[in-house]
Amino acid sequence: MNCPDRQVRTGAASRAGASRRTRACGGDSAGGKNDLPADAGDTLKSVLEYLKANAASKATISGFHDPSGDKAQNEELAKNRAKAVREALKAAGIEDDRIVMQKPQETTGSGDPAEARRVEVGIQP
């Protein structure tokens, strides 16, 4: 069973250079968790396949949090969640220089709190 704050969504990319975005949510700001959900490997599978098939492409990773609680602490949690995704990509064989950690201008995510707590992975073709 997926808890809402661990929801994962994958978008499709076109060959015309549109970015592929994957949401890999983990933990909650109230509990201070930044671990990946059990199904993160399945979620990241399409991103990994694309990166492995396109050696010039890079992954961009951004972490988000919900609006509750201390903003500085939430930003740190969002960064740590993004780092967990970076480590998962590296463990799957993606070189460090092909992974770009990108702090969004606004780290407070949109939607309900479960949707707001997420990591987004994009592809730069």
C-alpha cells in the first residue's frame, strides 16, 4: 500500500527534447523523514533507462516540502530527499557528473501536503 506522501508519478518525454519528469516522494516534514519509498526503483526505472540509452543526457533533481513547520528545516529535508534520489541514481550506475542538484526558486511544493513533499527528476537531453 502506498501512503499518499510517498506517491510517485512519471511523465513521458518526446524525442523532440521535452523533459521527462519523475516524482519520487518520501517521508513527511513532520516526521523529518527523507528515505525513499520502497517502490522508488520502479519509479526511477524509466529515467534510468533513458539516461543509460542517452549518454549525453543529464538528470536534474529538485526537492520540495510542504508549507507546515519551520521553513529552514523543511528546506534541509527537501535537500536530503533530493540527495537520496541522487544516491539511488549513482547506485544504479549513473555517473556523478551527469546528475545536477537544482534547488528550485521556491522549495515549498504545490498541492496538498502529501503532494508538496516530493523530489522531481528531470532529464536534460
